[in-house]
Amino acid sequence: MHFNPYEILEVRRDATLEEIRKQYRKLAMEHHPDRTGDDTQFKLINEAYHILIDPVKRRHWEQHGNVHVPKEEIAARDKFIGLFLGLCERFPDDPFKHLHATIKQQDEHIKREKINVARKQTSLRNIQKRLKYKGEAPTDSLLYQAIENVIEEMSRQTTNMDFDLKVNSLVRQLANDYTATPENKARIAANAGTSTVTFHNIGRQ
């Protein structure tokens, strides 16, 4: 049987979070094992609910038909929330403007670090090639292996930096789904730093 969270919760694909929560409470009451409900159906209802209230899992299920969300998407969601809440405190008038700038700065920093690491790896490789131990190529020598370990660690750092760049790209996509509209532009201009901002999700709420 194909698992479809929308069919299990009996909601439309464009259902809001409030509609999903309301329907979940209704079905959970009907199928709860303590009320002589079916345990298997109750578990399916819970699983469907937790998919549909999670925007990342919901989007991934709609795109791929499963909820095996890649770790970079999970990391992007957590980073997006953390960055946004932090920037709301520092820049309440327009946190999204600073969010994009922050991500750009991070990308530039990571790319510079990748270049530096690549240069160091090349330098160490050249040193390895010139090493001689008792007149022989010292692939098993202490220094050769020490350099090799450092190069491998640098390769892991590069992999992590590639992951961070991918996460930042996903964070940027999440940020693009939202806009911030000042409720009173005149008051904001007169009282910088004390304005109230309404945030709109361009996609589904």
C-alpha cells in the first residue's frame, strides 16, 4: 500500500497547518487504542501528521514520494531558523535583508578557505614527492605518513565546506519563500528600531 499522508489525514494538498492539526486531533481521538481504535491506523495517523506539519518533510514527500530527507536539508532548516531568529533581535525592521547578506559573507569565507586548503595540500604533496629516507622514496616513513594524515584531514575539511555551501544554498531558497512587509512605513521611518513587521510566506503556510 502506497503511503499518502494527505489521504491518511483526509486533508487537501493545500491544507493549512491549522486544518491539518484540527483533522489530526479528530482522527487521533477516533482511532486511539484506548478508545477501542485500531493501533496500526493510529500509528499511520501520527506518522502522516508529523510529516505534514514539518515543511521540509512535507515538501520532500511531495517532490519524491518519501520522507528520507537528505541531511543537508535538515541542516538548512535548522540553520535558517537559527539565523532568522538571531537576526530578528538584531535587525527587527528587515531581518531577511541581513539574512541574505550573512549567507553571502559565509559563502565567500568558505570559498576562500577552500582555496587556502587546496594550496596547502598542493604544497604538502610537493614536499612528499621530494622526501627521501635513506635514499629511497619513504612511503612508509614517519614523516611521509604524518604529511599524508594532514592531507587526508584537509580533504575532510574540504568535504565539510562543500556541505556547508550546499546548506547555505538551501537556506537561501528557504529565505526566498518569505517577504517582510512593514505594517506602518511612516512609523518605522520615525521610530527606527521600534517598528512592527509582518512576515509573509510566499509558499504554503
